[in-house]
Amino acid sequence: MKIKSIRGFHDILPESIKRWHFVEDAAKRIFELYGFSEIRIPVLEFTDVFSRSLGTTTDIVEKEMYTFTDRDGSSLTLRPEGTAGIVRAYIENSMHAKSSITKLYYTGMMFRHERPQKGRFRGFYQIGAELIGPQEPSSDAELVVMLWRFFEEIELTPFLVLEISSLGDQNCRPQYKEKLVQYFAPQKEELCEDCQRRLQVNPLRILDCKQKRCKEIAANAPSMLDNLCEECETHFNYVKENLLSVGIPFTINPKIVRGLDYYTRTVFEITTDKLGSQNAVAAGGRYDGLVEELGGPATAAVGFAMGMERIVLLQEIALPEGFQKKVDVFIAYLGEEAKKAAFPLAFNLRKKGVSVETDYGSKSLKSQMKRADKLGANFTFIIGEEELKQGVVKVRDMKESKEEDIKFEDIINLSETFQP
């Protein structure tokens, strides 16, 4: 049997990892500017953390979670998303007692038993942020602005659209759900099997169905935005005004539902038309009841998550060049004595922050020069018998095709010259 990875899981190879680092570093830099701190949580939680928070009628809980029974009989689940675990950590570590406002961000792997396709995996990576404490709409707006600033930083905004909406709250959403039931009930037999069930347990989820006929029927369904209570409408208007005040472009999409039950009021998605059907690269919203649902004090919160794989795919389109791994210096040597001299030279250059590659065998100079060129070295140092006699290193500028001899004792002092 040939050994291979599990279906829906993937390797991130060295030729791709620089893009991942670029995205992760940009996220950390922007999020820290907004006062967020990193948190790392387990990939494994008690199943209740997710079934209580995500909603028992969501597709994630019903179909997609990797759940198993532990030896002691407890039910455990690999995290399908990050927010529920963050809220569990917030409660368990009494973060609410330390500050009225908590700003957290995270990176890590999530797990869902979905149908694998381009940009969608069963083991995938997300970056997310949670702003816990304030209920004012300015916190919603600040989080969205921070997310958009991140995408500006990695030069993807020309390919993206920010869509926002509101899902109302416990005061106005129940009446809206009743209107949806009244609208969909006469057309129930035309809905897919999942949506026929959703009609009884969670009619909002019908608006998010990807089946063609369900989408056609849902196109004329009542809009949540036309059924907001006064408080929710005021909240949503304030969010829009804040975004307009700093020039963040957005469109209103009343069909945004989000796949998780904990959202209230503001919801948003950042989408692209460059990745086919998997068009969402980031999404989030407000979830004021989740902390209390998981046993904590009544606490407002808003957050988002974004898919790393989709962001990297999009970035490959936007910035196809510039992410190949480069080497500052390649040291080529001829003979055993030159090999011995190359070892401490490489060591001392690396101590000065110069990236250095060299060979380990006794290959020809031509072979070593080919490897230096393949690695994209900016400079190649050549050490042979003649160079050792003269106490110099032959330094070749690979871009300018120029050579000069530099004394061994001067090389380290000139280390900055060899860095990009």
C-alpha cells in the first residue's frame, strides 16, 4: 500500500511557506496595532463547547464535526472553528474579571468533514480575532476596519468586496423567522431535503443554501433588513456611518446568514470572484449571547475568521512573483583545505545575519556554481588553492556578473554588503 495523506488534508511545502509567513506576519502586525494579543488554544475540546455554541441544527454540528468518544466515555471534538474555544478560554480563565475589554487573535488548524475542493479542505488553517466586552457598534466597525487594513497590507483589496448586513436580535428575529416560514411553506416540496428540514428548525439557513432551486426561491424571500427593530436598525446604521467615515468601501447584502447560530446583529463577509464557487475569504459578526450560553456572564462580543488557503491562492494571482526563497551567499570551495576554511566562514557570516548555503561533498566548481544559481544566491564566494595562498575570497556578484578578491579578515566586517 502506498503511503499518502488523508483525503482533504494537505502539506504546505517549502516553496509555498514564504507566502504563508508573509500573510501571518502582516496579520500579527496589523492586529497588534489595534491592541489585540495572541492566544493559543487546544485543537481538541469537549463536544459540548461546539454543540452548545454553534447550534445543534447547523451543518457543522449535524454533518461536519470530527467527534469521537474518549476512553473515559466523554465526547471530544476536533475544533471546526475558533470562536467557541476562545470563548471557553475567556470564561475558564476569568478574563472578564481582568478587563472589561478583551482583544484576542489566533492562528491554527480547524477540522471539518466537508467535500474537498479548490480552496476547501478537511484540515485547514484560519486566522481570527475576537473583540469581547463592548456592545457599542463602533467596536463592530473597528473590527471590520482592522480586517480591511490587513487585506490592504497584503495588497489584495482590488480583488475583494466587503459585504455587510444585520441579522437582528432576540427582539426582532423571531418575528422574521415566522415570515420566512410563511413564505417558504407553500413551496416546501420544491426545496431540497435539507431545506425542508430547516424550514421547521431554522428557516434562516434556507437563505444560505447553495442548491440552485433553493436559491431561486430564496431570491424573493422577505429581507431581515426590512424587519429590524429600532435598536438593531440604529446599531446597523452606526456601523455603516463609521465605515464611510474612514473610506472603507462596502456593499449591503441582506442574504448574508452565516453558518453558525450564535450571530446577532452585524454580520459581514469579504468575498472574491477569483476563486470560483469558494468566494468567501473572511467572515464574521457580532455574537452577544455566546459567552452567557457557555456559562459565562452576559458579555457582548464581535469577531471574524479568515481562511489561509484561500488567501494564499488569491495572493498567488495578485502577486505571482517575489516569494521564492533567496540565499544571500553561496560558498563554493575546491579541495579539502578550502572546505575546512569555508565552514567557519559560513558560521561567522550567519552570526551576522547573512543567509549562507554551501556544498557538503567535493563537487566540481561548475556543479557548485549551478547550485548557487538555482538557489538564487546574490553572491558566490569561491575558495580554492590560489585564494588560500593569497588569504582572499573571490566574491562574485551574481546579478552584475562582477568579481573581486576580498581578504578573509575583511569579509565579516563587510557582512552588511551581502544582505539584501
